[in-house]
Amino acid sequence: MRRLEVVAIDISGRHAEGGRYIMVCAAVSADISPIALDRVHEVRQIQRTSRRMNLNVVVDVISDAVQGLDGLVIAEQGDLYNIEAWRIESILGRRFKYPESLGERLLVELAHHISISGRRMLLGFGED
């Protein structure tokens, strides 16, 4: 079965709290097949706080998160304002697409859980 090296990203915290955005971007580098995750190589969490939220802020945090990681970058359309994939590819300067296969969707879902967990830890949720 064909394997693909992919970097899935997800950003949590794209809503303002107290006039600022406290974001965590998760990047998960992995080998996937069309139907499964085969091997996770690396997991990263990048924290970013900003007073504004726009495509430039999102692209900057994604660029920092995927720097040095090989593979096709994938993310949910909503994280990138539903802009066409070819435009995002030209802005990032590397291969990019939105998830289609089960393997791609599973990897984005893993990145989503990592970004939410990282943000909750950052904000102190779950402490007694």
C-alpha cells in the first residue's frame, strides 16, 4: 500500500479572550496510507498570542510549526479561512492540500486533539 509523508496542522484558540488570541498550533509529522496512520515521526506545539487574527497570523504560526518537517502539509479548510488550497500552497511556499483520505483525516484529527490539549494546559484548565 502506498505511504505518504504528511504534516498535519491544527490551530486552537482562534477566538478572542480579553482582547487577545491565545493560540496553540499542533504539527504532527507522520507516514500515512490512504486508510491509516502508519508512523508518527514528530509532534510539535507552537504557542502564539496576538491582538489580531487574520490570515497572516495563521500562516506565520503554521510556518513556524512546520519548519524543518518534511512532507505535504494538510489542514482543515476552516483553519485557513476556506481559501483555495493552491493559494495556501503559494503563501506557505510548500506543498499543501486539504484532507481527503481517511488517513489524512485521522492525522488532522490527531493534530486537533493535540492543539486543544496544549491550549487547555496553557490556560490551566483541568487544574483542581
